[in-house]
Amino acid sequence: MKENDINKSVADSLEMDTGMLPFVPELLKGMWALGSSPERVVELLRPLGLDPAGTKLLDLGCGKGAVSVTVAHALGFRAVGIDACEVFLEEARQKAAEWGVTQKCSFELEDLREYVKEASDFDVVVFASLGGLLGDYHKLVGALRRTVRPGGYILIDDGFLQREKPVKRAGYGHYTPHAQTLKQLFAHGDTLVKETLTIEESKNINQEYLAIIKQNAKVLLENRPELEDRVAEYIRGQETECEILDAHITGAIWLLRRSPAKP
Ligand SMILES: C[S@@+](CC[C@H](N)C(=O)[O-])C[C@H]1O[C@@H](n2cnc3c(N)ncnc32)[C@H](O)[C@@H]1O
């Protein structure tokens, strides 16, 4: 992994400057899921009736492992979590131990952009709260569907533009209005199992995170007052992010089934 490039990718995904990365453990303390709704993922996967012992889930950009651990615990699947941030992976392993699913989960330090080129034969792939990391929805599904077997499942937790007008902000380039989003999602011949809109839930999650981050920032500044300006800038960025998401993006989770035919 090229360190600068991977640090930028991690920082972008957390909407922060790379200079703030050393303070991530303090700033995101007390948060497990970092944007996703693990219970929603379980709710969507449970009705598929997949064999618990034989099902293998790939959790890309797994962060602290909230989706992997919750699914392994609730549904008995094996889970492989991939992330480029070692401190998150350590926490993910701890959580797996706490929840008694260490044997079912493995967490690996990898650049997911490279990992998806080699991965195959998973039964389910989850791409949650990672924005445009793998490009627009057409490119994203193209990359994800190769990681699962024909007939396997692709779960994307993100959203779409509420109106036609694009949002001119870094990290929003992949968003399109609903109809266009669906067109891109199905361009490879896969089918929709379920679409769940997460409007209120996304709003609440964002507000809840903001409150925790602000509290964590206070504690951090007690020990490191010299960080005041940088922390204030980060918090402002988070506030703006929440406002823009609320005003322009409808949160959605899509569960797709990869076409059973081999390409
Ligand atoms: C917003 S968090 C979402 C984490 C997790 N999916 C969840 O919802 O709890 C984004 C995650 O992507 C990871 N990430 C960003 N770029 C990455 C890359 N190129 N390869 C692997 N992980 C990456 C970050 O380290 C972070 O854990």
C-alpha cells in the first residue's frame, strides 16, 4: 500500500484532513458503526434464508467491524472485513471476541481498491458508507459483482440525489437522482431484491455521530489544547457535511442479486 495515497483514502472516507488521522482513535471513541446500520443489514439478509455455516460475507471498508460482527452473531455467517486502518481493525477484532464470533470473523489490512480486483466467490458483499471510493454506481456494481459468486448478493448502503442538481463538493460526484442511480445499479444485468430508504435513520445517525464527536473533541482538547484550530475546522466540516446530506441526499440501502448466469 502506498502510504500517502491510502492515508488520503482513509481520511477522505472519514471527511477529515490527513493531518487529523493520528487523532482518529480519540475523535471516534465510543462509536462502533461508522455510518452503516448493521441491524438493517441483518434485517435485509435474514429473509434470504442463506445457510449460516456455508455463507461467506465480504465487508469492504469494514471500519471497526460493526457489520461483520453483527451479521456473524445474528446470522452465523463467516465474515471477512477489509480496511486500511489498523486501529479500526484492532477494535473490530476486540468486538468479535466480546460477541463470541472470533472464529467466524477475520479482519485484514488491505486497500479495498486492490482487494476487489482479486476477491471472488463470496456469497454476499457489503459496501457501507464508503461513498464514491470505487467510482459511480455503474463502476461500483461492476467491481462488487466480481467478488461474489453468480447468484450472490451485493448490498450497498449509501444514497441518491433528492433533486436533479448535482452537489459540487468533494465526495459527492457519484450521486445522481433516483432513476439514474437505479439505471446504473442494474446496468450489469443484476436484479433488485430490496430497496430500503433510510431518510430519518440517516439523519439521526448523523446527528448522533456529531454529538459524540463534539464530546470527544472536548476531551481531546483538554489534553492537547494546541489542536484547537484544527479540531474546530474538523467539527465545522462535520456540521456542514450533515447539513448537505440532509438537504440533498436521500439515504438508501440496496440489496441486489448478481445474475446467476456466468459472464
Ligand atoms: C465511513 S467509514 C465506514 C466504515 C464501516 N463500513 C461502517 O459503516 O462502520 C469508512 C471506512 O473506509 C475505510 N477505508 C477508506 N479507504 C479505504 C481503502 N482504500 N481501503 C480500505 N479501507 C478504506 C476507512 O478506514 C474507514 O474505516
